[in-house]
Amino acid sequence: MKNIKLIITCILLVLSVSSCQKGDLLSDPNAVNSNSLVPISLILNHLTATMIRAEELPFNGSVYKYDQFQVSNYEKYWGNNEDTWSYSTHSYDILKYAVQLETQAASQVGGTANKYSAVAKFFRAYAAIWLSQRVGDIPMTQAGDPAYLTPAFDAQHDVYKNSLKLLDDANTIFNTVISPATQGALFNSGDIFGFTNLQWQKLINTYRLRILINLSKRADDNADLNVKTQFATIIGNPATYPIMTGNADNMVYKFTAITLYPIFASGNGSYNNFMNVGKTVLDITTANKDPRTYLMATPITTTNVGAFTNYVGSDPNIIVATLQTTAATGIYSCFNAKRYFGANTGSTVEPFIFIGYPELCFNIAEGINRGWAPTLTVADAKTYYDKGIAASFSNYGLSVTANSAVSISDAGGATLGTVTTDNATFLTNVAYDVANPANALTQILQQKYVAFFMNSGYESFFNYRRTGVPNFSKGGAGIGTTGGAIPRRWLYPLAEINANGANYSKAIASQFGGAEDVFKDTWLTK
């Protein structure tokens, strides 16, 4: 993956963006100015290469501990499992490059309505949502404008409303500037995801549906957001609002000899036995006799490796010191080494899906279940639910329509045997409950959670925070907070506090009564 050149970084640093603004740069007679021509491919390369934060990659931080997929049993190699959150990072770096993409596209392609300006609108919305869903109100309307060194904060409601408008405008631009003949053309060589024009448009609308679903707690008390109407409009008009239609449209981060799979980049590839698969996810998969269990985890004994009772998740409620002792006796499952640690580069490595088709299917099923698409029925919700499961199976190299032979490995990668999946039993266990919408909603959310296993960053946590499904482990000393409570938000970025203190204080006063608290809900999740 190409890194953006230093000179480009120098050019873009002159853009003042909220808390990133530190004053005027010293004059450099050898530097080009901000109005100089910068190849669009370089800007797009930087945006797409840095959109996914290092912390959101698998085995590369605390994200998948917060998601309760990954549980450390040895602090030296994998840290603890505490949910002791503090200051969020910011997303203004994405915003400033989105601004530059718009500027350069206007001069190089012409006009303010071109396919690059459409993608720039997506990145503007993505940057705003990325931070707002972590902290609450944020600067948006004035952020990115050099005229505002200390931009005012927008209410979280307005951040979401404005972001949905940006995404709608981006889709409109694509419909205007991309013809049927050019839909399949590569968007730009600088895009590390290798999307076509149509796939970028699909991604934008798929992401918009994610945001609408994330607004489920506000869909009935904020009529101006038109959450239900927007959802129904997108689902009912695929020609105008194309969305992902299969796993080929997934936004996938690919690992190479330069960008190694994180487990190898960190040097922790030999320490699989010091980490366990979480109880939250394995309790769901083993109860349903889910064949994906075999590809997620290792059995705790070498006999009868196909028995689901042989796959046991570890509980983050328990302190690491205790887990270290008990895990050493082999009572918890580790990660399937063949799948996750079998290769570090190329096509054989475990793919990392960031925004994918399985999630989309479950989001549509959830919206239909909630009554957001009046022309669609329970049968339609079931169809999308089933498609989501099938798509997730496919990402594991499995098919729901035929049993598969799965190789079982131990924590070190040694083969323990082969199991033939029993798909019929699993499908019976998770059959969509057409007679009970409340139970069906729980099924959707649980299967979405399973499909998120070790991918999509914080999205599984955000779904739990919004719905309470699945029931995360909490209340124990291992969580590391008073009473073992799980935080609801992050503190504001220190850069924002230091550079924009007056507006920050106003935002804290209006939202939380003047005191930051990670256990308080923002407007989004109250």
C-alpha cells in the first residue's frame, strides 16, 4: 500500500481543521502552497489507506476486547480486559483530506459536482459520525473552514441530520455524473479498496442504512430526521439508491508484505494460547450448533473435537490474574490458529471486512422488523435475515446449502481432525421467528453480532450499546470499572479540549451538566 508522500502532507497541513489548528506554519521557500496541483489519486490513496484506524484492525488493540470477542489471559502479551476508557482520538485528519479532495477535484475535474466530490461528502459524513458516536456533540458546520479557528459545536442531532444529507447528496451526484456504461469502471487507482464507480455508490448507500439503523432510539421522537422514510426510500428504490448485493461489494482491508496481518506485525503470532475467544460470542454459536464455531475457536480437548460442548469462551468479568491460572489448565477456547495465524500476507490471510454485505442484510431485516418499510412483510425480513447468515458463512468459506468438511486446529495450528458441519440442525435452531417480532429482532441482532466477529471495528459494541443485544458480560472485577459497568461513551479528544476549550465547556454543560462522564449517554443512545 502506497504511503502519501511527505510533500502532500506538507501541503495539507496548511488546512486549518478544528482542534488541529496550531497557528501559521513557518514559511518554507521550498514548499508549494495549498493551491498547488496535487494528484487526486494521492489524496484518495491517503483517505482510503487511513480511513480504517490501526486500533480497528483485528488483534491490534482493545476494540475486540470491548466487543467481547477477544479475552486476554496474560497481561504481558495481550494486556488486560478492562473497559477503562478515557480520551477519544479525533477524526479531523479524515476531514481535512476530504476538504482537499473537494478542492483539487474542482480544479482538476471541474465543478463541484463530480464523483470525487461525492466521495468527499461520504468522508465528511464518515469523519463526523466516527467522532460523534463516541463523544456526543462535535464541531461540524464550521469544522474544516479556515475562517473558524475555534469552531462551534453542533448538536449530535444536527451532526446526524447533516451527515445523512451529505450521503444523500453524494448519491445524487453519482446518479448525475456516472452513466450505466461507466458504472463498472475502476473509480481511481489511488483507492486501496479497488472499487468501481458503482461499488462506491453502493458503499455510500449501505453506510447510510447503517446510520439510519443506529438512530433507532431516535426514530420516533425526531420527526425532522425522517429516519423511517429515508430507510423505506432507499430499500424501495434500488435503481436510484443502489446498495451492496453480495460479498464482492464488501469494503475489505487487504494485507500485504508491507501491511502485515496485525498479529504478525506486532510480533505476537506465537502467543495465541495467551488469548481466548469471548464467552459472549461462543455462548451464542455453541447454543445454536453454529458451524462457524469451528473456524472461530479451538476445542478444549482433543477428543470429539466436533462436540460444541468442547468450545468454551472466556469471561472478561474475571480478572486477568485468575484467567492466567485457569486458562493454563485448558478450559477455554483459543482462536483457530489455521484461520487467524496461518498466513501473514496475500490472499490466504484472514480478510478484514470493515463495511460488509452481511451487516447490510441484517440492517435491512432489522428495519423491516421495526416497521420502517410498510410495503415489506415478515417474509421479507426473514429473507434478508437468511441472506445475512448465508453471506457470513460465505466469508468463512462455508455454504449454508451444503455441509462442509472443516479442519480443526489447536492453539498452535496443529491439525486435530476434520469435522463435517451439520447445517440443517443449525438452520433449524436459528430459523426466523415469523410469529414473534420481538424474538425475531433478538435473532437478527445476535446473528449480526456473530457476523461481526473480529471485523467492522466498534460496530458490534455500538449495536450492543443501542439495543442491549447480545447481553455483554459485565459486573465483574475484570471489567475494571466501579461495579463492573460498561462505559457508554469516550471523553472528548485532548486536542479539542486544549484548542477549543470555551466551546468544549459549553458542549459539556449542555449535554452532561458540566462534568464529563464515560457512563453517561449522549442524545443518540438515551
